[in-house]
Amino acid sequence: MDRSDYENPKYQRAMDIIVGLGRSKAATEAEILKAFADTLPAFLKAATEDKDFGDKVFVLFEAVAKVGDAKKIKRHPLRPEGIDPEVEKLREARKPKAKAKQKPEPKPEA
């Protein structure tokens, strides 16, 4: 591509459209995340009305959260008591399994 392609108004318009699509997608994703964040307090309140469901919700949130975030979630006023063992069990289950070290195969003698 030579310099004249960059100066071509059609080329520039196409590049503007591509950049605009990327921005539009990012804005849509941000709006979706904001909708979840705005709805979360009402969801947690409704979830904890059913003890079993509320327990599962908090266990899953803590188990998938980063350690620092899990500590903050632990202080939530709606968090059910006594779910620590379930959280730890799920955290352990989600950890990647360590690959067992295999002994290197002996080199064949020549």
C-alpha cells in the first residue's frame, strides 16, 4: 500500500467506520456491565430470600472472586453464615491441577 492509499478519502472513511465499530462494541459491553452492577443489590436481596439459593450465590461469587474481592464479599451484610467450608471446597476444585512430574525417559544407548 503506498501513501496515496492513506490519503484516499474512501480508505479513510473505511478506517473511521472500523474504529467506530470497535468503540461501539466497547460502549455496549460497558453498558451491559453497568446494568449488572446496578441490578446486583436487588438480586442479592431476592436471592437470600431462599436460603439454599442465597447460600449458593454467595459461595459462587466468593469462589470465583480474586482473593481481595472475596474478602470484601465476605463482609457483605446479606452473606449467609457458615458457608466458608463450601467456598473453600469450590475454590480448591477450581484450581488448575498440577501436572505430575514425569521422570525423563532414559536415553537409548547408541
